[in-house]
Amino acid sequence: MTHIATTHVGSMPRGGELTQLLIARDHGDPYDADEFDAKVGAAVKEAVKHQVECGVDIVSDGEIGKIGYSTYMIERLTGFGGHVDRKMAADLAEHPDLAKKLSAIMGSQEFTRASCVGPIKLVNLQPLHDDIRRFRAALDAHGAPTTQGFMNAASPGLITAFQVNKYYPSHEAYLADLADAMREEYETIVNAGFLLQLDCPDLAMSRHTGYQDASEEEFLKIAAANVEALNAATANIPPEKMRMHICWGNYEGPHDHDIPLERVIDIVLNARPGVVLFEAANPRHEHEWKVWADAKIPAHKVLAPGMIDTCSNYVEHPELIAQRIERFAGIVGADRVQASTDCGFGTFAGYGKIDPEVTWKKLRNLRAGADIAATRV
């Protein structure tokens, strides 16, 4: 029987006490470094333990030592400063009352949203080495021999989407320096024995968020340039040691301004990573399995569709998960499918509506659904 691997997008819930430490660190407020390291290390071990117990094959450190997946690098690179308020997503801008309700439910995004105000250079990779040390200790303590670890990193394009350019003469110039600055982080993760996951919501979500005022043609040119920068930054890393994640935003909005997958799929498939993680469980994008069926998917690519939603506390039934997996197995074969999640369970510290205990229920059912599908494909 074929074993269908399970995984997820990366982030896990942090907990209230750790969230406050992460926010203090992000804001530059005083905090106890030893206390921070101890609490993050303990939380990473707990997250890895839960993942292994749930039957997840390819696990992460939960991004627990980061304030969020898209802004953490401002302590590692020069050139960032200030704070700019985010532009409301185009779908939520049409429903201000809903936006207020979601904010009350999801929590506030208290992280710093810096801009690019100077030349980008790598100056401090110690936080990554700390993340690697804590993750390795967690895997040594709880990871089964067959467990594979992956670590998240922001793609160059993602950084441009969240840290607005106020310095470089062009988007391409900004990307070029980011690719040079982030290359060592990417290679360090792989050299440490982990899979590298590049987070790339800039290829989809940014259309209705940061680039909502651009034309579709302009956005597609930006997305293509972002993939070109990603490919340059990872040129020394084999594709099979990389994953990439695209999404349209991990929030429960209408999403009726999302750019359709068929408009960006060719750009996505031009990226070097061998595994592609994408939304396939929520009501706005589940139908797009047909887009993958019609696409020219390179033979080395593995699909890791989201089989469970991370915006809802509904726990998906294993049979539903199995049916979803079978769709993609029918496209590329069961050996080129990994069952994943639509997005992360805790994209920013203190932000999100999924109860931590529900996270583990969902991941257990993901394993159960994959095992059902394996008997039928």
C-alpha cells in the first residue's frame, strides 16, 4: 500500500505568555533573553511532540520563535525602519462591519510593519541558528526516525509585499538585494539537514492586498519577477530539498477578490522548489483541483494541497479528506501527493481563531484521511 505523507504549512499557536514575549522583542522593549530562549525551546518541543503524535510525517518548529512569517527578517537584515499601517484587503474593504468582527475574533496584529528605507544587507543570522538548535533538540527528543523536518523562510517577493519599498529605484532592484541577503538563510536551513519552505503568498494574496491598486497585468509582471528572484536566491539548492507555499490569505473573509489560480499557475510552476503547497480545502479554492488537472505540471513536482481549512474550527471528516486526496492522486499519482493544510495555524503571534486543541484534532484526521486514501489509489 502506498504511504501518503502528511504535512502542514508551518506555523502553530504560540500561547498567551510566549506571545507577549514575542511582541516585546519585536517592539524593541526589554525582555529576558534566557527566559525567551527557554520558553521558545519548550514550546517547540511541545509542538513537535504533538505533530509526531498526530502522525504528521513532515513537521516544523511551528515558527514559534518568530513574531510572524513575513516580518521576522527585520532583525536579521539592515535597511528596514518605521511602521506603516497595512492596506485593508479589497474584499474586506467592502464590508467594514465584517472587518471589525473578524478583528475582534482573530485578535490584533501587533507586529511592526517596517518599510525598506535603506540598502538591504544580512547582518545577524544568530536568530536562525537559535531556531535550528531548538528544532534539532525537539526532533531529537520527540521525532520518530522517519520524521522529516522543514523550516519556513520568507521569499524575496513576500518581503517586498509586507515591507514596502521606499528606497530602491525599482521593484527589481529591491528584489535583487533581497535575494543576495536571504540566500545564506536559505542555504543554512538546508545545510542543517532540513527542508526549506519558501512562503510565497505574494504570488496570490498580494493581488487583493498590497497590489490591489495595480492592474492584473502589472501584478503578474511583479509575481514573475518575484519568482525570478526566488530562483536566483536558491540556485545552489536542489529542487527536491525545497517546498513553496502559495495562498490567498489566512482569514475568513469573502475572498471574492482573490485572483483565480489559473491566472498565476504558470508563474508558480516556474519556481524551482519541488513541492508546491496551496489552498484546496476552503470554499473559494477547492474547485481549483480542475486547474491542476489541466496544467502542465513538471514531472519532478510534488503537489501538497491543503486538505484541511485553517480558518475554521470544524474538524474535517477523514472520509472527506480521503476524497480530496484522491482527486490529486488522480492527476499526478499518489506518489507525488502530500496531504497538507490550506495555511498555517498561527501565522502571527496572538492572531488566529483556531483553538490549539482543534489544531491537533485536525492533524490527526489528516493522517486518518491519508491512510484511507492510500487503500484506494
